[in-house]
Amino acid sequence: MKTYLQVLRLFWTTAIASELEYRLNFVIAMISSLANLIGSLFSLFLFYRNGYTFQGWTWEEALIVVGIFTLLQGVSATFLVPNLNRIVEQVEKGTLDFVLLKPISSQFWLSCRILSPWGFSDLIFGMVIIFYGGSKLGLTLEDYLLGSLTMIFGVFILYSIWFILGATSVWFVKIYNVTEVLRGLLEAGRYPMVAYPVAYRIFFTFIIPVAFLTTVPAEAMLGRSQGLWILAAMIIGIVLLIVSHYFWQFALRFYTSASS
């Protein structure tokens, strides 16, 4: 564990030093994140402006969902997208060989090699929205902690699905369109699940578990989520994490080295 922490620190310090050579990108990323957030808030406002509310969700409660969604966007932009999208490139160019030869877990290397600071703005904006909505609702520290724990399971789910899709590049090589479809589906987490028809709720809960990324953590933070849903989020997150590990090991059996 100590070795992996040292490697992680080395990865992230070098990645940030490299990215900060283009500091204007951070300003552009900040403006882009702010524009996306304004778009999310404006579209939510269009629902609520005439007194309409999502069933059981006040304006401030819906803001919590938007905040969690924005926070997860920041997690994706900072940790997931820069790393997992490169799996396709590693397989296509044959540079995955060099990763497999290193004396550390190849999944760890592929998942943590790069840290992009351009997602920091979404992380900041997401926390601001969550704390603003929470202050209006009088949430306590325990509420935030419970919601944060459930969000961690949501990150497990998001990472696992993304990594499994990345691992399929061993067979299909170019899967960029599939990852874009996934990102489009994840956009459904921008609003509470009650905003969608019943058929969509079932799909986004049991087929593509988008509900466990934003709605379930928001309900846990608001203190109205049943323990069964939190337990389900934990089980799904941990199981998918384990599945992603074994699926990667299975995929490597079919990987043809560039030198072979």
C-alpha cells in the first residue's frame, strides 16, 4: 500500500506540473463548467418557475441533485476521462505492452496515471451548490457524511462501468462512440428520477444505475432514503468494482502484444 501511495503521488505531481504549462486551459475549463452549471440551473428553473415541482422535491432539494451531478462531472473530468479514455489509445498503439511490464497493477496504472486539474472547477461548483441547498434545508454534518458515503459508492459504479467499457477495446479497439453514449445516458442524473416516466426510472435504476449516482445520494443526504437503497448502492458499487477487476484480467487473455 505504501508503494502504491508513493507511485500515486508521483503520478499526480508530474501530471499537474505538465498540465499547468497551459494555464489558460484552466480559465477556459472554468468558463465551460460555469456555463454548464448555468444551463443546468436554468433548465431546472424552467420546471419550477410556475409553481410546478417534481413530485416530493422542492427547489432546494432538486438543487442538491444538480450539485451532486456537477460534483460527479468534476470527478469524471479530473480522474476518469483522462485515464480511462486512454485505454483505447494504449491498445490501438500497442503501448499497453509497457504498462503490463511494470511491477504494479496494470488496472491501477491505467486508472490513476493522469490527474487533470481542468475538472477542479466542477468539483468546486458542485460543492458550492450542495452546501447552498443544504444551508437552505438546514442539513447537519451527519447528513452530509451519509450523502458523501453514498456518493463514494456512486463513484465506484461510475468508474467500474467506464473501466469495463474501456477494457472492451481489447476486442473492438475504437469504442469512443460507446463512451459518448454512456456519457449521454449519465446526463439523466442531472434531475431527480421522479422527473422521468416510470419506464425510464426502471431503466435508469436497474439497467444503467444512474439513480445510484445522484438521486440516491441526494435522498440519503436529505435523510429520507431507506436503508435498503443505501445498502443496494454499496453492494452494486463494490460488486461492479470487483467485476471490473476480473473483467480486465479476462480481457488481457485476448490482448495481442504489439511485439508478438
